[in-house]
Amino acid sequence: MTHTKIEVSAELVRDLLREQHPDLADYPVSLGARGWDNQLWRLGDDLAVRLPWATQDADALLRKEHTWLPALAPRLPLPVPVPQRLGEPSARFPRPWIITTWVPGAPADRVPVTRAAEAAEVLAAFLTALHQPAPDEAPAGRDRGGPLAHYSGGFAKSLGSVTELGLIPDPDAVRAVWEDAVAAPEWAGPALWLHGDLHPANVLTANGTFCGVIDFGDLFAGDPACDLAAAWILLPDGAADRFHAAYQPAPDAATLRRARGWAVLRALSGILIGEAGVHGRPGGKPTWGPPAQAALRRLIATTHR
């Protein structure tokens, strides 16, 4: 089942609610966003309906959020879409779907932060609260979170593509950041809870700073460096040091080197999706390109500490 097989509409959302959650069926329904894995429909003032539409593994990701996020959300200092109810597959829509709280704000790929120092501290507080040891039964990352060397093939392919298309000015500098990150010692601490997908479309802004974090489908336990890449991906120039000073416990040099490697991977992916239309996915948007280019410039302009 993909987005080409079934049309998701306000009428469909309302029909699903009538079938499984009739007490919510009379709330106003309006399109919120069409993302990489899911469509988001606003339900009344305070709720949202998320339905998978473009990837096969979105079903499992929604169920994972429904299982784990309600227990994590109360300790997080930013609003997140807390699952309230689960919709089961039916004849009308043969995939699971969820009802969550609505998180107001504008995606950071469309409205970047302007209050850099405050945004750095807000992001650091959020990740400090999230990055706590996870239980043994916590999910593992589907395609991230392991040693960076495992992703060398994907890095080489992405770098080759953006270089061939002429989308970056200095591929050798990008390669140097990656090689330094791969050479850093691996994470030896406990597996920590991670968001796993902190790119600008998944972080919301208001009044110049961050006001919410969405899409926890990649929630997993692992090396915090994967999330700490957000310092270069989400924050304006010059704000990474403020973030690192506020995040607790302070990341060591090896973790920052690995985080730069994760940031390079995410930046290359954003450039390919935003500027080259890689994969042809409906979630790939032109707004992903500029912040990814800015992140790559920041990464190659600085050295690890």
C-alpha cells in the first residue's frame, strides 16, 4: 500500500473516526501536512490524525510511537504529539493510524529560528531531558544508531551523487569531516533514548525559537551523537557552542566528532531530497535543501574540539 493506491481525504478521515472513534467524528478536519511517511490531519483544536501513506514501514513506526511516546512525553520540556488513541486497519483503510495531540508551530525548514542563543538552550534542554538510559526492550534504530563506519557506503554514494550534480562546492572538505568522525572512538555508554530524525521539518518554531518536536517514528535507543548532530542541522551559524555548553552531561570530544559525521549524512540527504528529488518521495520538499546546504557549510567551516 502506497500513496498511489488510496486517496487520503477529509472525508476518509471522518469516516474512519465514525467507524472506530465516533465521539470525535464531528470535530472539524483539515489537512495539516503531507510528510515523508504519514499524512497529518488536524482534528478540532487540540488533536491530530496521522495516517501512513508513502512508505511500507510507516505502520510499525506509528505503533512504536503509540507504545513508547506517552511514557516519555511528560518529562520533555517541549510539546510533542502524544498518542491518544490507535486506529486499527479496516476495509476502508487497511493500515493502522493514530490520534495524537496537536502541536502548534511552523516547521523549521519553512520558518527558521532567529533567536539563536535561546534556540540553542531550548534544544539542549529538550535533548538533555530525552537522552536518558532506555530499557533493554526499547526499540533499536531501523537504519541508524550503529557505528558510523557501517554507513560509509551510504556516505560515499550520497557524496558521489551531490558531487556529480554539482550541488556542493568542496566535496573533499566534506569527506574530511566524515573520515574524522568515523575515526572517533565508538559510544561506550548506555543506550539512550533518541528522537533519531531531527531535521528541520520535524522541529517546530514560533517567535524565533523552537516550540515543539514532532514525528517520533524513529524513536530508538543508542548513541546520543545521532541526535547531537542537530546542533549543526537546526541552529543558525555560531550557535553550536552555546548548545554544547547547555547540554548535560557535556559531550566529550569523541561524541562531538561522531555527531559531526551524523550531521554530514543528514545534510547530504537533505540536499539530495530537496534539490535533486532523490527517491521521488512525496515528502521530499524544496524547503529541505537550503537548511541542509547551510548545515554543510557550517560543518566544513569548523573543526572538531
